[in-house]
Amino acid sequence: AADGTVALAGTAVSPNGKYLAYGTAASGSDWNEWKVRDIDTGKDLSDELKWVKFSGASWSKDSSGFFYSRYDAPKEATKLADANYFQKLYFHKIGTPQSADTLIYDRPDQKEWAIAGQVSDDGHYLIISVSPSADHKNRVFYKDLRRKDGKVIALIDNFDSGYDFIDNDGPVFWFSTDNKAPRARVVAIDTRHPAPAAWKEVVPEAAQTLVAANIVNRQLVLDYLSDARSQVKVLDLHGKLVREVALPGIGSAGGFGGKRGDTETFYSFASFTTPATIYRYDMKTGQSSVYRQPKVDFDTNAFETRQQFFTSRDGTKVPMFIVSKKSIKLDGSNPTYLYGYGGFNISLTPAFSVANLAWLEMGGVYVMANLRGGGEYGEAWHRAGTKLHKQNVFDDFIGAAEWLIANKVTSPEKLAIGGGSNGGLLVGAVMTQRPELFAAAIPQVGVLDMLRFHKFTIGWSWTSDYGSSDNADEFAALVKYSPLQNLKPGTCYPATMITTADHDDRVVPAHSFKFAATAQADQAGAAPILIRIDSKAGHGAGKPTAMQIEEVSDRWGFLSRALRMEAPAKMAAE
């Protein structure tokens, strides 16, 4: 699109290297449209697949087509708000209309099940993962693609744990799983003897949290989190340690993909002050070499990152990263932006951000808290921040703020909080519970009405973390912290900028609209309550660069006024 509001949502190259299947998203919507491009000619074929959401594409070994998941066509007028049910797995043959696609698997008896297909590297099997919600627990089915009449067979037919397919050796499948291992382990399952008692543990649970696993050079490459920092190990297929990958520093590593016979792989590494750099890794020698490195005009040596543990309300030790200029004074005067998420087993790890770099150069301190509800310390850490225990997440965030104030990093007059989506809920809950603790709050595309979130688009799937107001016990917990319902007339709230977008079909903008209107009506103080609404944008993914710059400029501009910041000499001169 000329205005940059159509974004690339996914890609998959055919095994023969001839075709590129790619998805696009318009105006930030979760709805994707997939097409197929001839790589040699650069032209699209006639293939056009619609009503795809939360799906990639996985090619058949012969490159004749690919597997993907879709929903039935919604009503045009309400497609951005209606609940999404009955996802189905199809096979699309290249050069045919979508109406001719073959239905591979669906569950008309289970409207909430999300269904995804993945072809094994040898092309022999289709691995089908079925999830009941946004929870990572899943069932596993498979289909032998060598047989035209191959049936879909249940391998793991319950939702007791999460299972991520790694690779297979003929009928033996490797999975990483948190079954009997909250921080995850690697098991081998022989599909000819699939009973759990016959499973073979290849790599036992470690002290660190296993977050990703691949097989390259006939070796396991395991990506762990150690206190929210990457640690990568190479093991043989029997689980014996070969070596630990020497990473460039303390930060986040990702990638390490490839085929079993490959002798090299690639990974990216980034930290708060190191731009994401791609490295080539020699699986035989264990040596890393820079493959691609961006150039960013800033002085890395002027900044420092430290990890600090603090004690939450119930005594739990919680980590946070504090990033700042080395020259800051601990006198309580530093403008500080405290960021968090705390949900859905998602881990926050060190990442480079030009937007955050601008904040640091403005003299700000950036703090990222690793709250319960995330995946930093495994499934137990995640569960401790869900449903009836969700208040733990807010207590953790408040604990981080109190530590920063007590240790003179900042003060209530200089402290701002921010977060998006589930993190928007976090900000909304905390600013209503402890409004005096903060000078500013920015809830972005937040889930702010906890009594009705499950009635729109994919919101029903979040009940795995939040619970549901349809359940009496869970209603009692939700109504105590739901940001919308806990705004109170006559309260002095911090300066607040609520952000949303007109095409957000993940967290519908009604959440932000209602929260903004109620907060404006209830505000007793002088601080402004504003709402910022993007047009032709959604939940955040695929937003064009110009719109991102405008949003960041508004965020830091809003905070610079709310926190009474002075422009650094360099910026003032410019």
C-alpha cells in the first residue's frame, strides 16, 4: 500500500526453492491474506487465500502445496469484533482456488480449539498441534503423508502439558515439554509405542528454563533462560553436553534453526545497548562469526545495564533490568520508565530498541521487570500470575516501583509506567490501585474491561490466564482488579495517555474508549487523561515506520511534560 499500512505477516519458501508463500495484513488487522509468488519471475500466481488468522504455511515435501489454518468467512460489517471460533486445517494445492482446498482436520464439537499443522523435515509426517486457548498446553496428532489414505492419529490426547515438536527420526518424535518438568525437558516418543510409560527422557529438566530446541548437525541446540538471559547449549542426541555456545555478552539469543544434516546455523544476539547482530555458528568447531551487523550512531560505552532483584509483597524475589547512562546520580531525580507484561508464559528478555535509546539519551532510565505470569522461570512462575493469582503480577510491578523509589533511582514525581496488551491491563490495574505512586501512565492497546473481554474476537482464549466473569469465583477475582470497574470518582490519577487503534481486532478499542471516558469523568486532579487513536492500524504488528515514529514521539513528548524533564544540551541545541 502507498501509505505503508499493508504489512508482511508471514513467509514460507517451498522445499524446491521455486515458490514463496506469503501472508499480508491490512491496517494492522489479525486477518491475513496469503498469496504465492514465483521466485524466479517475481510474479504472483493466481492463488489467493482469505480469512487466515494465527497461522503460517508449511509446505509438502514435493512443493505441490502447503498446509494452513483458517476460519469461516465472517460477516463483513462485524469482522473486526466478532468472536473467532472453529479454526480448521487445510491443504492448498498450488494453482487451484481456495474453494478446492482439502480439509485435513477440524473439530466441529470443539469451537474453541486452535489447530496448526507442521510438516516434519523428512516430509513424511504432518504434526498437528491443537490448543484449547491462548494457554500453551496442547494435544498432538499426526498424519503419515506417505499414505494417500493416511488417517489423523492421536499421539497425545489430553491437555495436561505443552508439547513442541522438534524433529523426528523415522517414527520416533522428539518434543520439548513441561510434562513433569515446569522448566521443560526433551523427550523422545516412539509412535509405535506411544504410551507415556514408554517415553524416553533425552534431556532432563535443568535449573534454567528451556525455551527453544532445534536439531542441527545431528545435535540438539537448546536455548535456555537463566534469570531472563540467554544461555545456549549443544548436546548430542543422547543428551550429553558437547559445549555451551559462547555468546557475545549478557542478552538475548534466538534462531539456531536448520536441517539435521547442516553443519552451520545462524542466530541473532541483542542486548539493551547492542543492536541485533546476526552470527554464523559453525556446529563442528563451535566458532561464531559476524554475518550481518547494523550500524547505529550512538555510544554504547555511555550506558550500563544491571540486573536487580527485589522482594515482592509475598516475599517472592523478582528480577528487573535497569538501563541508564553511567553518569546518573541516585538522588531520586531521574525520569524513569518502568515497563512490564506479566502474562501468557511470555518472557521479557533484553532487546535493543531505538525508541528506548532515544529515552536514554533524553536522560531517562529504562526499567524492565520480569513479573510473575511470564515464562522466565517456567510454568510454575507463569501459573503464579494467572486467574485467582493475577494480583501477584500487580504486586510485583508495584514492588519494582517501590524499590526504585526507596533506592533513589527515581521518585513518584519522576516515575512513569507503561505496557501493551496484557501489559496495558497491568498499567491500568496498578494505576487504579496505587495512583499516588506514579506521575504518568501509558496503557497501550490494553485489556481494560475484565468482565467482558471474552465476548470479542479471540478474547475468549485468554480465559486460560484470566479466568472468566461467567465463573463465580473468577468473577470475584476479576472485579477486584479490572481497571475499568476500579476507577473511582474524586481520585487524583497520574497523567495518562491511553493508546489504541481503529483496526485492533485483537483487543478491540472499546476497552480503551470506555476506560478513557470513565477516567476523564472520575479525575479529580489536574493531570491530563488523554486517548491516542491510530487510524488504519491495529494491535501493533505491521505498523509502518512513520506511524511508529509518530507514536514514540508522542509517548516521550507526553512523558517529558508529565515528568517535567529538561531537554539534554545536545537535543536543545538541535
